Amino acid sequence: MSQAARHRATFDEARLDPDVTRLVTRLARAGHEAYLVGGCVRDLLLGKAPKDFDVATSARPEDVRAIFRNSRIIGRRFRLVHVMFSNRKVIEVATFRRSPQGEAEQARDEDLLIRSDNAFGTVEEDARRRDFTINALFYDVEDGTILDFCGGMPDIERRAVRTIGEPVTRFLEDPVRLLRAVKFAAKLDLGIDPDVVDAMLATRDQLRLAAKPRLFEEILRLMRGGASRRAMFLAWETGLLHVLLPELAVLLDDVGDDAAPATRVFRLLGELDHRTHQLAAPLDDVILFTVLLFEPLLEACEGEGDRVAAAMEFCQPILERLAVPRRVADGVRRIVALTPKLLSGRSAKARESEHYQAALTVLELHLAARRDKKALARLQGREPLPPARQTLSSGVRGVRPSAPLAWTCPSLPRISRFAPRSVISWAPRCRRTSPRRPPSTATSRCTRSWSGTACCSRRAGSRPAGPSSTAAPA
Ligand code: ATP
Ligand code: MG
């Protein structure tokens, strides 16, 4: 058993939720170890507002249940306790767990993929089973210190995402962590440790082994946090996108001027992020997923007689590959069908559709990304329709940016491609069958500046060269 480093917390305690503080104190008074843990501690240390507060404790679920009458045990395989407060607040209390990959268990396992994760453990074991060092910090409410078993505090200071333990092993255990690395780097504006980037390149194909619903959920999380542009850039640059959504990745490979597909996609994502920040809340999943696929969908429809059918055919393998829930899949199809009607002004009937608002939002973002103020004004009913009917093809694809690009990614033309050929061929219906430049091999070492040492050693507050998570196009 190693000793944890103790650090004085650098955030203001007033930023803690008083209900959570009381909850942890009550557990401690009942003789249990209890800490705030995970995303909330990380976010507070990085100066961000935590999404929610999670508590980890030595108390077993039934002990927690006995202390808090307003609680219930949830989960069958691994039991957690939800403690309910007024105004529908729920705080999750988890008993310390250990990694299932103990020596005996590992010997029985052919591979490293974790299939169950439900053995109780100590606080240190609980820290070590977590994914990244910045997610394994425990805040002790009683004395205001941070308990650090894995070197998370130095990583917070250098603003780096680093796995706990050997990165290849950790990604093989659970490939969804690959996407989590991208998510944290994008939404918190962190660098990724160079060894971790190398491990991501080496293990990205393993994403196919992960449960499809988890992959889909993680993709949505990349889209929700107001940093979708940076997230998709990182996912593309590390080749994860070539595994998950080759249809989109090959568009991003096509870099160039203002009208280049990569520019169009990143500008659309920038508009989405801008809207997310304005609303201070994520948009609906149907909108998020349609926006993500919108540019490839337009390309798939190009020159097709029945554009809606072409779009459906294009979507089908994606929907299957990611086990997209029916609500989202239906939503994408409906929006695609509504798009020409909205653009041509034949929207009287379309207004009755339950997806009308979602379709309108997607088109607003799209036209804003294309800097087509006139079409945007027409769509929003602020300007009369043109005499000729617009179609998905003439209306949307014909639009050219009227203003110079406010944002171009400086590293786009420079960086190397990471998509292995096998990945590209995994997308049978992808129109573009190969990127314009030959992909590098899967084992290539990372040489890019943003994710290399330069990025990880940069001081807090400075930015890497990729698309920024917060700035929106003008
Ligand atoms: P967010 O703010 O996006 O919710 P989070 O860090 O709270 O970030 P969660 O998915 O809510 O992320 O997970 C809570 C904690 O559980 C994480 O901080 C991490 O310590 C641990 N965790 C989550 N997923 C994994 C995983 N796949 N492998 C190991 N640990 C994980
Ligand atoms: Mg969380």
C-alpha cells in the first residue's frame, strides 16, 4: 500500500454544494471514510463549474441506505446509492471499488477487456481503477485537502490528460476510454500526454470491441459540452473518427480553402458550440447527431434523384454500427426529409411535424456556418422566398461562404493522417473511399506539436494550436 500525497485544495469551499458537504460529513461522523471524487473535484481544481457531485465511501450500500432515509439502492451488478434531496437533486454515493484485474482474475482472462467491475475495495484501489489521473482525486471535506494516489495534482497543474498506469493496457481494458481522453482534452482545454497519444494511435481499432450503445453515448458527450469542434478535430487527428465514423473522417481529410469539406464541417461544429454556449445547455441528441452527419449527408445526396432515399441509405450502416436508438435514428431521417421543404418555403405542413423545430435548428446552424445570411433570413421568415424553389441540392450545396473564414485551423494542412486503410474499407458505402493523402501506419509515433510535449508542458491558460473549445466563428 503506497502513501497518498495530500494537497491543500486550491478552490473556494463556497463553490461546493452544501447538501453534498453535509452528506459527506454525515458519512464521516458515522465512522466511514467519505470523499468527493471524480469529475467534480477535477472541474473545481480547473476553475470550472462541476456538472454534478459524486461521493465515494468505505460504507457499503446498505450502510449508506441506513444513514439516509431519503435514499435508494440502484443497480444490480454494482450497487450504488442515490440520495434524494428537495428540488429533485440526486447525489450518487458509490462504495470504493477495486479493479477486477487482480492477478488471479487476470490469469483467467484471455484478454484485458474488462467485463465486470463490481468488487469492493479500499480508497487507494478505488483511485487506481479509475481512468485518468485527473479523475482520481479525492476531496476530504473535513480538512479541505485533496488525496492523490496517482499523480493527478501535477497533471492538473500541467493541464494534461494521462492514464493511470500503462496507457495501452488501460485502453485495451476499456476502449471507451479513448473517447473519454478526447472528451476531457476538448471540453477542459487540456493537452494529452504524448505517451497517451501514442497508445491511442496503437489501440484505436479496439473501439470496435466496445459496446455500441456506450460508443454512441460517448460520441454524444463529445457533441454536448460546447467543444464539439475541438473534440471532433482530436478524434479525427488520432484516427478514432476513422474507426467510428469513417464517412465523416474522410471528409475531414479533405482540407483546403473556405469551401473545403473539412472547413465546412468544422465551421458547422463551431456554430453548434456557439449555440450551446448561448443556451448554456446541450441541444437535443437528435439535433446533435444530425449536425454531426449533416455535411456527409449532403455529399451522399449530391446528384441523386431521390435524395431522401439516398440519405437514408447512407445513414443505415452508421445507425447499425453505433446501435443508434430508434428515437435518434427516426429523428435524423425526419429532419433529412424536412430539409428540402424548409429550404423551399413549403413548410406549412412541415410545421406540424414534431421534428420541425429540430430541422429548423439544424438548418439555421448550417446556413450560419455557410455565412449565408440571405438564406438564413428566408428560413427564419425574415425575408421573402425567391421565385424559384430551392432544393436540397441547389439551396444548400449551392451556398458559398459570402464572408472570409473567421476560423481556420492552422494545423489542418500540416498534420499527418492516421487512418489505416483497413479502417477506410470498413465503410462499404462511404462515397470517398480513400483520403486524398496516403494514411500513415497505425504504429506511427505522435509528432504533432499540440499533443506533444510542447502542449503538455504549456502553462495553464495557454492554448494548443487546434481549434479552440470556446471561440466561435464570427
Ligand atoms: P463528466 O463531467 O463528463 O461527467 P466525469 O469524470 O464525472 O466527467 P463520469 O463518466 O461521470 O465522468 O465518471 C465519473 C468517474 O468515474 C470519472 O471521473 C472516473 O474517475 C470514473 N470513470 C468513468 N468512466 C470510467 C472508465 N471507463 N474507466 C475508469 N474509470 C471511469
Ligand atoms: Mg460525471
